[in-house]
Amino acid sequence: MTDPHHQAPRKPQGLPAIAVAMGALFFAGLVGLMLYGVVRSGDADRDVLPSALIGKPAPDFVLPLLHYPSVEVGAAQLRGAPYVLNVWGSWCVECRVEHPVLTAFAQTKRVRVVGYNWKDEPEDALRWLERYGNPFFVVLADKEGRYALDWGVAGAPETFLVDGSGIVRWKHTGPLTEQVVQERLLPALEQVEQAR
Amino acid sequence: MLPELGQVLLALAFLVSLLQSVLPLAGAQRGNAAWMAVARPAAYAQLLLMSGAFALLTWAFVAQDFSVKYVADNSNTLLPVIYRYSAVWGAHEGSLLLWALVLALWSAAVALLSRTLPQVVVARVLGVLGLVAVGIIAFMVFTSNPFARLLPAPLEGRDLNPLLQDPGLIFHPPLLYVGYVGFSVPFAFAMAALLEGRIDARWLRWTRPWTNVAWAFLTLGIGLGSWWAYYELGWGGWWFWDPVENAIFMPWLVGAALIHSQAVTEKRGSFAGWTLLLAIATFSLSLLGTFLVRSGVLTSVHAFAADPSRGMFILVFLAAAVGASLLLYVRRAGHLEPGAGFQPASRETLLLLNNLLLASACAMVLLGTLYPLLADALGLGKISVGPPYFGLLFFVLMVPLVALVPFGPLVRWQRDQPSKVMALLLPWLGLAIALGVLAWFLAPQGKWKSALGVAGAAWVAGGTLYFAWKRLRNSGRLTAEMWGMTLAHLGVAVFVVGVLLEGAQSLDHEVALKAGQSVQLGQYEFVFQGVDQQQGPNYLADRGHVQVLRHGRELALLHPEKRAYASGGQVMTEAGILPGLTGDVYVAMGEPLGDGAWAVAVHIKRFVRWIWAGALLMALGGLVTAADRRFRRPPQEKPA
């Protein structure tokens, strides 16, 4: 490819080695990431790591209800019976994907499903629920994301199972699927119910 | 027999593309004129073969040959004839065929319109385009054959995705492809320049209209897609930061940067290396866009089937193409002529800032798009990065860009006195601020956004028109290039009005309505007159009748629809829209709530048309610029 008789004089501002190295690293990283994506794209069951919160008490919080902003609910009020906490936002595409699954699960009325509306405008959230249906027992509104960090929420959707004494027992990151509900959430819920 | 002929044509096209790449590139390296001369005829042959293959697939759809798997998967006997044509590019295999056809069109156009360039440059440019064709046709032939048979042939096909059964979607993919495949021309040119080891202002002048035309088409394609989403999805939104939208938006951003930096390099010789890198980046991002859309790596409303073997093939192609061009760049770019120097206060600096802001915006979109994948790879779980991230960062990056637009054309090359330029623009700044304040007081809601939108737009429009007026007064005429720039910058102003005022002042409300009930929104009253059923060619529609009144006077009777398609029971929304210059009245039907009641969403979308009008102006600007005679002037002997 290179021409040994190339006569262009060498300019002092030839590409700095550090820039080239950074560029190469970036390119390699990008290709590696894509490769990972391609390999994973065929894998329907993309597993995720468990949360550090499992087995620990749910973080304390006091949040207004989405539908009645003057009413505030804290972790203490939810204690006494297990509940499923679902983090969602009207801006989150995958929340819409999991919504039918979550709705079907909530309709079994086996456990309270609490909505955790995260970083969302209340009007948008209410409209979203109006449009797609509201499966939640109550919806907590964390508009600024005040407590999400305590829960270790990195993105929506995420789903937690908290037992009657307020201990986090199970967590799922990403949209709930029928498979996740059947194979992971329900067994976890069974354990929680037996322990009572 | 015809589908087999199509396969033969594809195989021949593959061989011809090999010929078009290997011989001319080797010939250019060794100075063999006969080998280089292969490039042009090969490009024409390529176009002929691809057109033939495309015509055969189209015929399979029109004649409803369900023995072709792709046809059976994407059409049925009820499909209206017009959509049988557009179904050709309605799914994976066919859209690749369209991609390859568009590439062949661009290559043939280059072959035809490159008489003024030295033969060695033409050979290299067409050779590189041939290499791209090798990759894309191989992808089709080896993993995604559109002519694969389905035997025994089914009596009835499935259906074209109902989302695509819409006039807007007939033109959306071809426009996009003409746009981003068109970036292969500046890319091929950049490769030729790097292989040659120098960049000649004459070749660059020759490349500029190609970049502008490609970018203009991409703008049209994106605008059309946005408009379609607005009236078809029934959410009243016009942009969703969906991964596939982002995939197409990234080459647009970097392409816009490329247009500007090419102008600097052509006129002043500066940023030569940067311009070449941008040309590589723009096309690489086009390939990345193809990869993201076609591989199913990211979840998206544009979801296509995920097949790892396809994703792997295109990833290898992407990595090889981009890797090789970057390697060449690293080896050669350090030795380019540096061009004329410039002071901090100069047009060069402003264009550099423009480039940095656009490139940062692109990097931001790339990060947001890939972050969910990255988080997944690092075990942080599946994450959705939404409009809050994109909206905020984009706003932060675009404010300085918009603020700088009027300065660009008025500041001199090389050096200028900032105080002089400021003095020229001060009245316009004053006017913009005054209008912004006025908007703040007049806006019924979203005061800050409205004020910012009006002030920003007035600033850009005022500064741009002032430039045009000053030019006209001083020299009596504007070149096509200047007209193009003026139009495109005015497009930015119009777009700014649309985005910010739509965001600030739109109203919406979702209610349950029974026949005869009404709802009030702003100055408008909506009377729901009920729903009847209508039989379409391949769907059954619930058609609502909504009377729109203002101050008691009837404005329109809108007909939002819910269409259930016969093939898969998929339900599609058709919004009822009363368009207007200062706002649309928009009605969409939700779900039936039982008891004769329906969920009805009513929106007032203020200034939403300005968004697409702005895009249209930008595209027009690109096309007008490309028509400048200077780009087609026969080359002078001395390099500029």
C-alpha cells in the first residue's frame, strides 16, 4: 500500500501517538461491544446480576403518591405483607413492553404491586397509566430520583420483591417477561410466603 | 424461473463489484491505465445488474409469486397494488437490495459526472465504492437472499407490516438510503486522497456537491419519518430518541459537520486531515446505522428479526471497512499539507466550533444509544436511556451552535476584529432579545422555552438575512452556494421555532367520551359524535367522528381511526389532524372502554409544522448549494 518513493515532506504535526492509541482503543472497544451485542442478540434469556440489596432491608423513603400528591407514603407503611416494587417511567420504551406481563401478574392479586414512577412528569405518568392501564396498588412518584440511588436503580424498568418485614428478597433488571415471572418471580414469592 | 434469474443477476453483480474494486485500485497503484479504465464500465454494469435484480423482485411482488419466501412473508392477496411496490423494501432482504441499488446508482453517477477528474482519482473513488458494494452484496448473497424459494408455494402470503402501509412510508426508506449511502462518495474520495497521499482543492471542490446532495436527501428522509411517526403512531410526538432514529441521526450530525469543514478545506486548505476524518466518520456511522438496524442488537420500535449470523457478517464488514480506512488515515493523514493559518477570531475558528459541537452531539447520541448495551456487557443490567438524557444534553450543545450561526458568514477568513462583527450584529441581537421578551409576556405557558425559541430563531434569521442583504447590496448577487447556506440557516431558525414552541405551548388531554359528549381544550371544543365501522381493502376500521369548534364555530370534522388488519389482527392508529400554520388540532382514538365510550386523546400541537418546514428548508439549502456552477467549472491548470 505504501509507496517508498513518496516525496511528501514529513510535517511536524504528524498524528500524535497518544491520539492514535486512544483512537485504536476506542475503535477496538466499540467493535468488542458490538460483538458482545451480536452474540447476545440470539440469546433470548439475557441474564442479569443480582442486586447488592438482596437480603438487606429495603431503603427508607417517604414519597408522595402519583394520584394524590398530598399523601405521602413511607417504607414503614408498606411493611406487614410482601410487595413487588416496579420502577418505571412514561419515557421508558421497555416499560411499555413489560406492561402487559406486569398487568397480568398484578391481576392475580397474590401480592401488592407498587409502582415507583421514576424521573417523570406527573402528567406524563398519569396519561401513560390512563392509556395502558394501571395495574398498581399505589404509585409512588419520585420525580427527582431522590431515593432511586438508595435502591440501586440504574435504569428503568427494574422490579424488586420485598417481604413482609421489609427485606429485599429478589430483584430483576429489565422488562419482566412471562418467563421471568414464571421461573424467577413466582418461586421467589413462594419462598417469601412460606417464610411467613 | 424469474427469481432464479434474480439470483444469477445478484451473483453477477457480486463478481462485477469485485472487478470494479480490485482492478482499478491495483491499476491506480501501479499506474496501469488499462486496469483503471475498467472502473467506469464496471460501475455501469453494476447499475444494470442491480436494477435488473430489483425489477425482478418487484415483479415477484406485483405478480404475487408466493413461492418466493420474502414475497410470501411480506405481502398477501389483499395488499393494495401501490404497497406491493413499496413492500419490496419493507423488510430486511429487500431493503438490503435497495441499499445495493442506491449504491450502484451513486457509483454510476460518479462514473458519469467525473470527466473533469484525473483518471487515477476516478479509478480509486470507483474502486472504493466497488469495495463497499462487494461487502453489501456479499451480505445479501450469503445471509439474506431476497430470492430464496419457499416450496411448495403457499396459497396466501402473510402481510406487509401494517405500520408500513402508508404513503409516507413508501418514500421514507428510499430517501434515507439515497442520503446515507450517498455519504459513500465523500468517503471514497477521502480514501482516494489518502491513497494518493495529498488532497487537491479541485477534487475537493468536485466532492462538495455530492456531500450536500446526500445530506439533503438524508434530511428529507428523516423529516418524512418524523412526520409519519407524528400522524401514524397516535402519540402526537415527532421524535422519540429511539435507537434506530439515533442510528440515522448520527450520520446526519457528522454529515452536517462535514459539509462545513469541506467548505473550509476547499477554500482555505485548512483542516484537510479533519475533513478526511469526518468523511470517514460519516460513512462509518452510516454503516453503523445499517448494522444497528439490521442486527437486532438494540431493542427498538423498529425491531427487525435478530439473527446472530447476519449481525456477525455485517459486524465483520463494518469492522474491516472502518478499521482499514482508519488505519490508512493514521498512516497518511500526518503528512498532508497544513493549509493557511488563521487567528482565533476568524471564520475558520467558528467553523471549527461548529464541527466540535456537532461532533460532540453525535458522540452524545452514540453514548446514549450504546449505553444500554454497554451496561448489559458490564453486568449493570438492562437499561433504557430516555428522552430526559438526550433532550437535556442536546439542548446544552445546540444552544451555543444556534448562537454562533449568524457570526459564521459575516466573519472573515483568517482573521477579523470581533468588535466589528459584534457591531454589525448588535441591532439583530437587540431585536432578538426584544422579540424574546415579547414572547415571554405573550406566551400562555412555557414562558422561558417560548422566549428562548423566539429569540433564538429571530437571532439566526435576522443575522442570516442581514448577511444576504449585505451581500446583495455590495456585490449585487449571491452565488448558489450562498443562497443554499442562507436557506439552510433560515431552516435552522424555523426548526428552532417549531421545536421550542411546540414543546412549550402544546396542550393535550386524554378523556373517555361517549357519543354526544364533548371536551374543551384551550380555545377548542371537541364534540365526539360516535364511531362507525368502515371496511378498508385489507383492514376493518373503527372510524370516529370528532367535531372541532372554536368559539362555537365549526372548524372541521376529524376522523381518527383504529384499523384492525385482516392478516394478523394488528391494530393501527390513524390520527385525525387539522393542520395549521400556528398549530395542528390532533385527535387520536385510544381503546374502547365499553358502554359505548372511547378513550380519545386530543392535542393542540403548536407550531409543529415548523419542525418539518425547517427540515425542508435545510434540505433545500443543501440542494441549492450543490447546484453552484463553481463546483462544475472545468478545472484550472494550477491547483487552488
